Amino acid sequence: MCAQDISGDPYYIQERLRAIDPEYFLVRKPNGTIELHHGKCLPTYQSTLPYDRLDARTLVWVRRTQSHRADALLADMQKAEAARG
């Protein structure tokens, strides 16, 4: 899999992702979902974005779910689960 530019990116989200990490790239699947990928060697899949369009939420999602934040993300999820009762 190689990097591909996704059309309809008026906020330059792809370029802004590469500023976070130059090895990030996005893939739009035929069903319209957008996948985040990282790296040059397969497999590169990181996650499927929970949004159907590129905007600032994408950048927040990527920063929040980066692997070095795994402990904080897990704590946030546990806190949200506890709040639901």
C-alpha cells in the first residue's frame, strides 16, 4: 500500500497529519470510510476514522489515539465507562 491523496481535503488535513508524523497517510475505502495508516512497510493500518469527512476532528482523533498515549486513552475510557454507571 502506498500513500495516496484523498480528494476533498479543503482544510489540508493530510498535510497537517504529516506534520505530526511524516509517515502518516490516509486511505479512503470504496465504502467511504477513511483509514489512517503509518509507515512504509506492510502492514501500515492504524485505525478507521470515526468520521466520513476530513476536518479538525481528524487531527484531534489522531493525536488522542497515538500509541504513546495508550495509558491515558485507557484511563479516559475507564473514566467514561464508570460515569455511565
